[in-house]
Amino acid sequence: MPLTRPASPVTLDAVELRVLHLPLVSPFTTSFGTETVREVIVVAAETSDGVGWGEVVTMAEPLYSSEYTASAWDVLSRYLAPALLERRTLAPEEVPGILQPFVGHRMAKAGLELAVIDAALRAEGRSLGHYLGAEKTRVPSGVSVGIQSDPAALVDVVGGYLDEGYVRIKIKIKPGRDIADTAAVRGTYADIPLQVDANSAYTLQDADTLAELDRFDLLLIEQPLQEDDLVDHAQLAKKLRTPVCLDESIVSAKAAADALTLGSAAIINIKAGRVGGYLEAVAVHDLCRAAGIPVWCGGMLETGIGRAANAALAALPGFTLPGDISASARFYTRDIVTEPAVIEDGHVRVPTGPGLGVEIDRAALDAVTVRRERLTR
């Protein structure tokens, strides 16, 4: 589905970059490591009509993807932001084309694109949800649960999130922390929507182990193999009853089309940062919807900026599975927006105000800023 209406051009006067360090409420452990502080880049696009905000969802180290904070900062300050500032007057839909000559760096591009979109839509008084084609006013909220000290501790943590109203549970797994953990959760909560996420921790040689997960009636198994293993994922999918969902492998609409052609995935997780921006995310959504493939919106421990944008994206009609759009309090004691996302009857509302529909808490933003630079022409 095309955008409801292209946004009007903005005149870009400056781009401000900030690195934030936000302490997490509790450590978040996956197959590739543990985070206690979320390091993230926030982008402010200063225009003649006001400021737009974006978020670069890289991690401090290149563990989830090849991108990381320092590399994103370098390419943003050295190439991407100067390219937009050189054009100066531009519409949001022109941003991908202007940045296309610079290979890769999708998360950096996505954060910059979102800031320009937000600035343009705030000037128009139009919401991001309306711009992208959202059809829902609220979206079901799932929660991603990191690896705990043991299965019993995992069950306790899951129970707490169910008490808070989350409608779907995702647990992280890795070799040695898979079957017993999943069995403990399913044995305690027989009827909850449950899925597992491997973050590329396995190989095709682990197919028999992964097939053991079939007995737990899971919604899906997410990214069991390496991101470039589309052929192996297709082979694995034939050995499992549990649907295979791809995350890290889907870096563009083209990658999604290839995965569907090969039979590598029955479900796709869409993360705007991973695919290079919200405009490309809509393209992936449209492709999957046309093919009858369910999609859901993944999370990267976003601040209130990215969380608001993800809610708008997840309100598109093809997002038929609950995503990782949890309450801000799941990760942060104090977010950087004045009205952080909250869970209401298992759902998060889609902001309806201009642009992202959230306002920045400047004091909170300043308190967690550890690096700052303003770029002009």
C-alpha cells in the first residue's frame, strides 16, 4: 500500500547528533551478550519549521549486526548528514535516494530518515501513523525476555510480565539454554502465545535440537541460523513444524523477496532500523502482505522516539502478530519523552499527534547525553 500522501519538503538547516547512555531496569541477556546500559544515537533534524527526531538503533558493539555506535556516528557526521545538508531542501521520500550512494549503514540511514520525516510531518500537523497508512489506534504488546539464570527464574520473570498484561511472550534461547527453558515456560503457562528467538546462535547441524521445540506449540522460532544462511534456513524449515521467522536476514525488501522465494521463512520480523528506514519497512510490509506472509514489528530496546515510530508502523494492516512494542518501563526508569509508552489492556496506543506524536523531555535527554555534535552546511 502506498503512503497516504507524500510529505511536503523541509529546509534542513542543521543536524544534531547525540550519544545517549540509558541504564536498563535489569540486565538484558541474549545469545550474543548482556546489556546493562543501552547506548543509542538520537538525531535531531533542525528545519526552518521546527525540529524532527530520529533514533539510530545500533548497539555499542557489532554483535547484533555489523553496525555499532562509533561506526554510525562516523558515517552520519562524515557522509550521511552532510549529504542531506548539501541538498538542504528535500522531501522525506527523497532521503533514501540521496543516501543510496553510501553502501550499507542502514541503521544510521534509518535514524536520519526518521528525523526528516518527523520534521516534515510536524510542520504539516500530520501523524506518522497517518503518513505510513496505519489502520489501528492501538497495537498488541508483546515482551522480549532475556536469558535468565535458570529455567525457574525465567518462569518467574515471565509470570511478572503476564501479570502486567503482555499478550505474547518471546524468550531468548541459545545452545544449552533452549529446550529446558522453553519446557519450563510452556509447562507453567500452557495456553499463552509463546515464541523463541535464537539471534543466529545455531547451525543446520542443530536441526534435531531445534526440532525438539516443535512439541511446545510455539508461534515461531526467530532467526535460528546466521543472517546470510537463507538456503540453510530453507532446508531447516522443511525439518520443523514450528514456523521459521527471519529477523537479521531481512535487510531490505529485496532480501525479503529472496527469502520468500527460497522458502526460508513463513513469517518475517520487520525492524525499520535493520532495513534502512520506515519507508523501506513499509515496502517489506507491502511485499509480505501481497504474499500472504504474516509480519510483526521487532524491537531494539528503543527510547520513546523509536517506540512511538514502531507503534505507528505496527498499526499497518499486515502486522497480524503481536510485536516487541512494550511499555517504556520494561527497559527504562526514565525515558526521554514526556509521555512514555504504557500498557493498556495488553496494548500500546498509536500516537496521533503531529509527527511521532511524542515530545522530548529535554532535561531527561540532557541527563543521559554523553556526546553531542551539531552539523551545519
